[in-house]
Amino acid sequence: MYDGAIQDLIDELGHLPGVGPKSAQRIAFHVLAADPSDVTRLADALRTVKDKVRFCATCGNVAESDQCRICADPRRSDDVICVVEEPKDVMAVERTREYRGRYHVLGGAIDPMNGVGPDDLRIRQLLTRLGDGKIEEVIIATDPNIEGEATATYIARMLSPMGLTVSRLASGLPVGGDLEYADEVTLGRAFEGRRTVS
Ligand SMILES: [Zn+2]
């Protein structure tokens, strides 16, 4: 539609999740009209996140060094791991202030329709972490939708011979939804009311 650089920007923005063609156009013209220093800050932030941020070697959360802030924190309890799908879910659980243990980020959920199987997720790494015998409870906090439930069931089955307490967040979370969209109170209650699955 447009020529050259502005169309390139619209196309790039249009590849971002949740950004439709109209929003891409609106953002592109906002950038065009913005103060040059604001645009430089945005460009720097984009570059820096790719340069600096990686995934924690232990839990798979986002990190700026080998280990994330939570894995590196000696005040967190070592006997409980909360298993989530994505780093954004770590933030959702942290916001509840109900949980002081460690995390394990799977990097998605089992989704055969889209070709995602257990081997595509960090399940093997979870089993390795559980091998040291320090962990007593695993809380499975995958999304309350079909893929999240399938993933929870699979993990619970894998863990059942290990003699750990495995629990799943209580109902009350909006079914079919995404953990990150649950409000803090609902998610906090779901945590408190978690039920043992094996
Ligand atoms: Zn970590």
C-alpha cells in the first residue's frame, strides 16, 4: 500500500502476535510522528532484549545470566516446583505472592494438532531436576484449557512412580483461558486450593 520503509515497518509489526493490519499501520504512523529519542529507546530495547536475555539453564524462565532471578534466590524454598507453560506464567504466579518455591517452564503445552509432543517440551529436564530428591511437591500450573490439561495429565503420570506429592491448581480459573489472564485473587485462591493428583 505504502512505499518503502513505512510499508516495511507495517509488515514487520504485522508479524507480531495480536497486531492486525490496522494496528500495524497505526503503530507505524505513531513511530513516524514520535520524538526521535523515543524511537531510539524503542529500537535499543528491541536490540538489547535479543542480545542480553536468554533462558535460564535450570528452569527455562527468562534470565540475563546463566540462572534466572528466582533460581538464583537462596530465600526460595527448594522442596517445591511449580510447572508452568511459559515465562509469562511465572510472572502471573509471582503476582499472587502466594508461592515461594521454584519454577519449571515447559516452553509450551502438548498440542498434537500443531505437532507439539512431550519431547518438544522441557519435561525431560524436569525429571532430571526431580532426580536429586530435594523436591517434595510438584504443582502443575498449566493453562486451564485442553492442551494444558493434557500436559498436566501426562506429567502427573510420568511423576506418579517417584513418590512425590503432585498437585494441580484448583478449579475456579476460567476454563479455556490462559493462566496469565487470571486475576491475582483467583489465581491465588486456585493455588491455595490445589488438589493432589497422585
Ligand atoms: Zn531459573
